[in-house]
Amino acid sequence: MNETRPPAPPLDGILDLHAFRPREVPDLVREYLHHCRRQGITQVRIIHGKGKGVQREIVHAILRQEPAVAAFRLANDRSGWGATLVDLYPPGQTLAQKPARVEESRPAAPLRPPLWYRLLQQIFVRKE
């Protein structure tokens, strides 16, 4: 049989993630952003839903690392925090690599037993 794929939907700058599993989201978002940029779409709306914020955090983590993203913010409309608006660099602009996040090194805190252990010591250990 000759299987033909259905035609790809036109890029309109809106990506609704409700139909996808969380593990599919990273690759899907990256590819969608790259296709939009190639087509000259520089403003994208990603609908991740409100829920517990898991999808939103996944999307925002991807957007922070993606060099094609100029800026992103939560939508300030009826969707509230259920959608993120993304600004992409125009297709002709060269992309600079985003610097890796550098964690500040903190001095090691002195090791101290957990609170529950200290409470048990106060209750059961006699002070002489």
C-alpha cells in the first residue's frame, strides 16, 4: 500500500501542547521554533496550560537555552499564565550562543544534624 502522510498544518505561530506528553515537549518546541523562524514568524504563542506548572517550567527551561529566542513572557490576556509569548530573532540575524549558567560557589555550611534528630536528643539524652 502507498501510505501518504497528511499535509502538515500551516505554521501560524501558535503551538498548543495539550495533546502531547511531557517527554515529547522539548524536541517539539525546539523544532517548532526553528520552523517558525525559517518561515519568518518572529512571534510565537506556546499554550502549555495552567495546571501545576510542570509543562510551563519545561517550556521556559527550553526557551532559556534556545539561541533563537530573543525574549519570552507569560501572556497577559484571558489565558493568563496558561500561555507563553516568545519573540524570535529574525531569520537573517546571526545567533550568538547563550552563555551557560554559572552557579555561584558558596562556602560549605557546617554539617549539622537534622532538626528531628536534635529534638530527639533533647528529649532522650540526659544532661548532666
